[in-house]
Amino acid sequence: MSFFLALLAGFLNGAPSWAGTIRAIDVQSNRIVIQFDERVAGASSFVLAGPNRIALDLMGARPGAAPDLNRGPVASVRQAAQGDGARVVFDLARPAIVTDGKFGADGSTLTLELRTVDEARFARAAAEGRLSFLPPFSFVRASSRHSYSVSVPVPPKPMPFAMPRIYGADDDRPLVVIDPGHGGHDPGAISADGIQEKELALKIAKAIRDELVSSGRVRVALTREDDRYLLHRDRFEIARTLGAALFISVHCDAALHAGASGATVYTLSEVASDKEAARLAARENKSDVIAGIDLAGQNRDVSSILIDLT
């Protein structure tokens, strides 16, 4: 299959063909204005707590100029390259959220509207997720450039993982996908006698599979059946691709006290119910970010931004 690509449009499977370097960051009390030397593809912002900060992802941008800080809720600004773009983190002196964002007509200026809030409203904003901003498609570039078109064959994108075997009758019974946590280079928690969480989680997952299949009521698939590591997004993508009715993730809790026993069950919630649940979620959600990445050669700001990628 072939796609007809217009280089002026600047997209190939969502990747921008331009890269605008940050020329200025003007931080004011109620807004942030970012200027680029070229048009960028888009942006999205979200807030993070502990410490409070606003993260801004810029697609098709490169880090550049130092910020101009005036009086307001922003205490400091960090920036670093991230994939096909850049991430800018605004460390906050007091809670604040982005209420709106808008690109200029030529896509080279982004204005974010800020509002200071209390801690409760900031926590709700952290749970609400990202705000996305796109530049207008009708624009005039500052410099005149020729546009060309070319037909390029694009092979089907291979899946980063193989679909697992489905156990049980081949019919329309509900499918349960069981995900044994950790695996491969990630052992998970390790018991006092040296048992690794990844091994025990796999044994438990297989036992659950066997019980469910023998009941004859459902079909079952495991995200992994051996000692391999899967990214979090690949684990739930398997369930989505297979059309699972239920996704079960199996982990073994670590506890500060050796006498702890029993089981815990986590269900979907927009916010953590207590500090311990928040700590656990933060640790697990960041495992993909730093898995296999050596941060020893990075400076403090770059390392901090890499760890912030959640």
C-alpha cells in the first residue's frame, strides 16, 4: 500500500517534518508565551504533584532559549528534548493550572492562560489528564519554500509484541486477559528468602488461568507465559486488541513489615485513595520510563525530566 505524501503538509504517520527551536519563553503572572523560530506541530499540557509542576509537551520542537521569569506562580523552568519534540517543565511556587492555550496564526507562537488555584483544585486537574492544543492548518510561512510530493510505499507497521494464545472454547464466551507483573530484567519485589515477584506472579497467573478455563465459562489469555519484560502500554494493548472483557494484573505487594499477609485488590480510580496507594502507583507507572535507560551521563535537569515522563 502507498500513501501520497505532501511535504508541505509535514506529516508522515503523525511525525512532523519541521522542528521549531524555542526562541523565547515569557512567564507572566497569568500566562506563558512561547515563541519558536519555525512552526511546530502541536502541544499538550498536564499538571503533576509532589512537587507541583506543569509539564508541556511540544511536538515538532527543539529546546532553546532560557526563560524570562516575572512575578507569578512559576518558580523555575526546565526543558529537554523528547522524541520528535521537547518537554518544558514549569516548577510552581504555588498551585496553578493551565485553563486554555492557543497557537498564533502561523503556528510559531503558543500562549497558555494560567490561573492560581488551591491544592484541592490542583489535585483534580492532575487527575483530569492532558489539554491539547493544535495550530491552525491555514497559515502563511515567513519564508517561501518550494513544495514537492512523492509516492512512498509504507509497509504495515509491525506490532511490537506477539498476540498470546487464547485458552478455552473457540466461541463468543467472554475473554479474560491475565497480566503477570514484571518479568525479564525487572524482577519486581524480592522476598526475604530470595523469591522474585516476577516468578511468583507468573505461577499465580497460570493457576488462575487453569481455574477459569476449567470452569468453562470464559476464555483466557496471558500477556506473558515466560520470563520476558513487556511495557505497560503493550500489556493493556494486548487486552484491547483481543477485545477482552476483563483485564487482571497480578502482582505481589512489598511490605515494610515481614509479618504482613493477605491480598490486595486495586480497581480503577482517578485519584489515589491514600499516600501509600499514590506511592505504589507512582513507582509502577515510572518503571517503563527508566527501564533499560542509563541516566548516569545526564545532567540533573535532563534526568529529572526523563523521570517525569509518566
